Amino acid sequence: MPAKKNRKSADALSGKELLKEVSRRIRAARSFWDAHRNKACRRERERALSLYDRLSPQERAQIPQVLRVWLHYRSEKYFGDHRTPPGGKG
């Protein structure tokens, strides 16, 4: 039987826990990006952005600049509205 994960839901996070979770999700998205796993990267990026939007400007400044730049650069260039959405032209 696998061990239970004792992770708090994303809604219950605040303060340093929220900062750590945002950074963790951005790093996870970067690793998926490097592995060419676009769907997983998109999912993690969206989760990271939703948590990032909850941060105050002072808290956003505490996220490492490398992660912030990657999040915004990838968000605009590769996942912006001008791109074809995943799943084909359907």
C-alpha cells in the first residue's frame, strides 16, 4: 500500500508555504519543458500561474528572478493566446 501524501491543498497555502509551492511548480514546469513533455508543462505552468497571481508584489519579489523570467517568457512566447491551442484545430 503506497504512503499517503500529506500535502495541503493549494487553497490553504499562504506565506512562505505558498512561495515554496509556486517555486516548486515553476521548477516542475521547467523540467517538463526540458523533457519535451508539453502537456505536462502546460498543466504545471497554469497551476504555477494561478498560485503566482495570489502573491502580493512583495512576495513575488521573493521568487527567484530566474524562475519569474522563465514563467513569463514561456507564458507569452509559447503559451500565449496567439498560439494554436493543444488538441488540434478541432
